[in-house]
Amino acid sequence: MSVTAAPKLIDILNEKKDDAPWISLEFFPPRTEVGKKNLYARMDRMKGTTNCIFTDITWGAGGSTAELSMEIAFQMHDTGHVANLHLTCTNMEKNGDPIAGVRDALHEAYTKGIRNIVALRGDPAEGKDEWTASEGGFTCALDLVKYIRKNYNDEFCVSVAGYPEGHPNAISVVVDVESMTDSEKKRSSCIDGVTYVCKDEDYKKEMDYLKEKVDAGGDTIITQMFFDTDVFLTFVDDCRSHGINCPIIPGLICINGYAGFRKMVKFCKTRVPKDLDEKMESLKDDTEGLKKYGVEFGIDVCKKLMDSGKVPGLHFYTLNLEKTVYGILEGLGIMDPVENGDLDADAKSMVAVGSAWARVGDSVTTVYGIGIVEDIRKDGTHKVVMSEWCLAGQQKPVLYLRKDSLTKC
């Protein structure tokens, strides 16, 4: 049985002649079979309503969703999507071979018609707070890009990640805020009273590394989420000044809830403009009001991006939901209104594989009460600072617990 190869994303972009903005979507593998079934239905609906030109499926932290990500990518391909499969270097060892998992994934993807890969380093594996390379394996996304080009030439379109504010690992705490340069101030973030920034010297290293990835064979750049449009547009200008001339696609997160927003901001150390921060605080107890504002904010961001003339299209991190995406696209006049009841009624089934894992900074429930994970040891033991009771002198009790004895809130 012959397999039809998908078109490559870079070819699709090069063939775009009109000025009409195009749309692309990103989904993640749900934790349950019900969630997967609901996701398939949602993918089909959204393909028809948005006319998306490609669709991403993520690869879970630590390679946790390898098989499921592949399965969903093939479902996308078989149902008419141009699938863009994320692939990471993390936990891809098989039978002692540190790169066998990557080799097998690429081979299977290729033989089944997938022609678009997002080459990533990946997040830490379950129970780990820091990413570490397997001995003899890939050490970074650049290694993966080089491997794909060496073994498949230009058979795949390879996308790489770009970080307008700097990769989270390159972002550090600012002790003296007044010492920051103007460029640092414009991309800095303040989270829980602490200021963070990718310093100018580290930002240049980020640019150098991004250029290496593109020069090694990266066809397009898809960016990390951002909320400050000016930061993204400056990043595009900096890329061009650095000799990075490939398409740069803005990654747009949909604001659907307060807790999720705050968690993502903290994890990525993302800059939040003052007016957005204040609005989110004022709406944190108003679920529907916050979702409505998420649509309004998304429309404003997209208009600024489109008006800049610097973006080829809009890439939405859907969070496996559709209502906010539709609201934004309707507000932009890109699609007609959809009347179909509560489109996100199945939201509870759209929980990511691995989302139950607790990481440093997460709130967890234990038999002793609620606490915050402060550290995770190499053996998986979690150091938890308890929140609800105090010792003498207002000291917080510290517990050391196995991962199976706590649950993320």
C-alpha cells in the first residue's frame, strides 16, 4: 500500500503569494482515551473552520508521549492535516543505544508520510527538575537538526524553536534592577516580586545558537509564547540583523484561565505587560469574564502582529480547546462565527499526559496537607515545604516524600 507524502511546510510558505494571514494550530496528547477521541473530533472541526495550513502535535516531557504523539500525527496526516511532529532528544534510548528512539521515530514518520518535524531538546523527564543528556546521545536541538539533515537531507522540513525573551535556562534573577540596559528592561519580567531577564550577553549567545540551528538546516522558527508584542517584533528585527532570514512564526498562547496563565508565566519566566497583569488579577475569580478578556487580548495581539508586516501567519497554542481560538479569528474577520453550543464542554478530558507530574514550584496535596515542591532529588524524592501549618517561630515544616505519596493540585 503506497503512502502519500505530506507537503513540506517550507514549500507551503514559499508558495503563499497573497497577503491574507494564514493560521496554524498546535495540540498536545491527552491523558485518556476519551480525551483522545474528543481531540480527534476537535482537530477535524478546527481544520474545517480555521483552514489551518499545518497542525502541530507536541512530544511530552521526557519523551513521555512518544507513541501517542506518533499515533496522533498519523491520524492528522490520514485526515488531511499537514502534520508537524515535535521530536525531542530526551529519554530516547533503546537497548543501550542513546539515539535509537530518535532514529526509529524519524524512520516511522518518514515511511508513513510525515514530512515536517519540529526539532527540540525537550523538557526534563518525569521526576527531574533539570535536563540532562544521555551518555553518547544528543546534547541539544542543534544535534538533532544535524542528524536529520545528515540522514534525510532535505526530505523533512525542520522547524526550530525561538525564544523572544531568551530560553528560560538563559534567564537569570536581577539583583540590581537599575543596572539593566534599556534592551534588558524591555524584555525583563517580574514574577512574585522577583525580576528576571536574559542579559544582553546571554541574549547574544541565544542569537548565535539560533543561527547555528538555522544554518545547520532549520527551515522555519516557531517561537515560545509571549504576551508583549513589542518583545516579539524586536526579536524578529534582531534575528534579521543577525543574518537569520528564514520565516519566523509567532507562537500565540490562548488565555483560558487564571491558574494556567500564572503557571505558564512562572515556568517560562514570561514578560507580562502591566495592563495585562492587572486585568488578570481583577478577573481571577470571574471565569467567563476572564475568557472573554482572553479573546479581546488575543485579537489585539494578532492585529499588532499583522499590522507590523513582519509575520507570515499566526500559530495558536490551542491548549486542546477551540472557543478562544474561534473568538480571536472571528474578531479578526478571518472566519465566520461558529454557532455550536458549548464548544469546550469536554475541557476536563483535555488533560495532558504527564500533567499530573509535580515539578519544583508546584502545589501538591499530601496526607499532611498542602505544600510547595522546593526540590526533587535524583532518586525522585520530593522536598515539600508545607503551607498550612507552622512550627515555632513561624517556620514551615519540610517533608521528604516519594512521588507516589503526593498529588499535584
